[in-house]
Amino acid sequence: MPIFLDSSDLNEIKKYNKMGIIRGVTTNPTIMVKDGLKTFDEIKERTIEIAKEMNNYPVSVEVLSNEPEIMFKQADEFSNWAHNINIKIPFHGPNGELDNLEIIRRLSDCGIKVNCTAMMNASQCITSALAGAKYVSLFGGRINDMGYNCKWEIRKTRRFLDRYPYENIKIIIGSVREALNISEWLHYGADIITTPPKILEKALVHARTKETVKMFLDDAEKLKKAIK
């Protein structure tokens, strides 16, 4: 049940990595701005730190432009920061420009692993896989916000990848909104869930577990007194 942490907060990444429960990290410009990064040098330094912390597990970092040649150059540069860095390329531009698929193909031909991101349906996942993406990222919460259930897009993508020779391509589901999403979306065929720290904590900490452990400890104290 691979879980990636959707964060660029190094302290949070170290926290969950020490637990041994995360198998990668995903970032994007919005996350990095939220986590206080302001300059290119800060982004580079933080990305390298995260990649070192995660060792051989993948770290996805997104390009900072929508211009095809700049995207390609940035992807090439970012991928050389560490051996375990993958490059996030959005499926298309803000106005529906489809140049990004060509960029994915070119990067794939150069041996650079691409995480195609910001996808909202199975058709986008299928075509990004055909273009050469190694990870196809559906945004589950945003899909559900639009009024239809992302589990069917996960299932359609899963069936395609299983039917044709694309077994090395992984389905990532992001845009996690609630703890239930983690187990539910994996159940419907996702390979990986990428979740922000606050949602992961909600999935791990349960009120009834806390209550039960307190009961055990209270009774343990009674036993200690009886032994004395």
C-alpha cells in the first residue's frame, strides 16, 4: 500500500520517513510556496535535501513554466539534482495546449522519468501513458468536486494498464481530501496515494485507539500496584 507524502516540508518528511510508512514524496509549486520557499535556489536546495532524505525512493518535482522548451530544459536540469528525482509535467497547459505530451515523449526518450500530473479522467491517463509517462496522476478530490466519482476513472485506468503492456506505469491519486480516500482509492486500483501530512495523520490516529490504549495503561497501573 504505497503512500507518498505530498509536501516539501522537510521536518514532516523526516517524521514520516522515520516511521517507515512513506515510499516517496511529491511536490509542486503551490506546495512549495505554502511551505515558505521563495527563490529558485531555495527550491533546488530543498529538493536535494528531500531526495537525500528519501534515498532511493522517488521524489517528484514540477517544472516552473508552461513554455515547452523551458519546460524541457528545467526537466533536464532538475532530474540531475539527484538520482531519485522524477519530473512532474501537467497533462496540458492552462488553455488546453497539448505541447506537454510531446515534452513527455522527449523526456521519456532521454531516460527521464515523468510524473504526468493534474489529470481528471482516464482518457488523459491513457494518453499520457502512451506518451511515455511512468506515473499517471489523477486528482481524485478535484474530480469528485466536479460531481462525479473518481473511483471509476481509477478503475478504467487500471484496466487499461493491466490489459496492455504498461505494467511498469504507476497510477498515483492526489488531491486527497479525507482520510477515507487513502484506503478507498487504493481499493479501486491506485498504485500510490499521495497525501498531505495532515490527512495522513487523521488516517493514523483514531479516537477509539486512544481510548483503548488509555484503558490498557490504566489497568496496567492497577496490576503494578497488585504486584507490589
